[in-house]
Amino acid sequence: LGAIPALIAYVVAGAILLVASLPPAGETMAEPDVLRLTVFAFGSPVVIVLGLRSEWQQRADRAARQASTAAEEHANEARLAADAARLQVREALELVDRERERLAEVAQAIPEPLIVYGADGLGRFANNAALRVFGRSFYDRPLDQWARVVEPRDEGGRPLPRDEWPQLRARSGPLRRRVLVRLPM
């Protein structure tokens, strides 16, 4: 029943046992009565302590179960949120891929050479017209290597300064300019 009822039973039983074991006036207590009283006095508190310990363990078990349940619920919520986020990312990636394919089709339809450069100055895309005119080396190479190979010049044939190279000028916005280059092919 628990530690508190055991403690009350111990006090009541101890009082009854003590009164029942008292010998009549003038006589001494019998040895079996003394032994029973001693065993009861020292053994019953152990039972009470074990009852208390059991109650503490039950409370700890309940708290652990509640914490486990809460953790499972939190993990399930996090799993659902991660699944939803994963689905959104997948849908966004599919949308980006479709848009990229559509833009590539539009870029391929343009009759003029079109090259898209990244922030590092390397080409990221070239339409078929650009590949026919310049080849892959025009946008696949690092800037300094490209400049050594193609020797970029303005319309008058003068070497272009580095900050006038098309890849670097294209960083600040769209660029439409005539540039003379030596084709390495």
C-alpha cells in the first residue's frame, strides 16, 4: 500500500505489541516476548524504508515514461516537419530544373553567341552559336589562361585591359560589345 500506511501500521502494531508484551506487575518479560519485540522494532523500519524506496522508484519510472513519451512526440513532430521540408525542397528543385531547361531552350534559340559567366569569371553556359564561333575553350578556362590563348582586343585591334575583358565586364550587368579574339582552334 505504500510507505505511509506501513509507517502507521508500524506505530500502531508497535504500541499493541508493547502493551501485549508487558508482563504483569512484579514479573519480568519472557525471553520470546523480548525477541519478538526486538525483531519487530528493528525489522519493521526496514520494510518501511523499502516501501519508501519503491515509491520513489515508481515516481522516477512515471517521470521517465512521461519524458520518453514527450521525447517520442517531439521526435515525431520533428520527423513530420523534416518530411514536409524535404518535400518542399524536392518540389522547388523540380521547379528550378524545369525553369533551367526552359531558359536553356530559349538561349539555344538565340542566333547570336550567348555565354553566361559565373562570379569566378568562368563560363557556366554557352549556347550553340557561341560554341560554333568560339569553341569550348572560350568559357572553360581560367581568365588569365584564356587571355593568353585568345589575346582579346578591341575593334581597333588594341589589346583590351584586364578590366575590359568580357567576363569581368559581364559581372556588373549585361554586356553587348565587339571584341576581337584569336581562336585557338
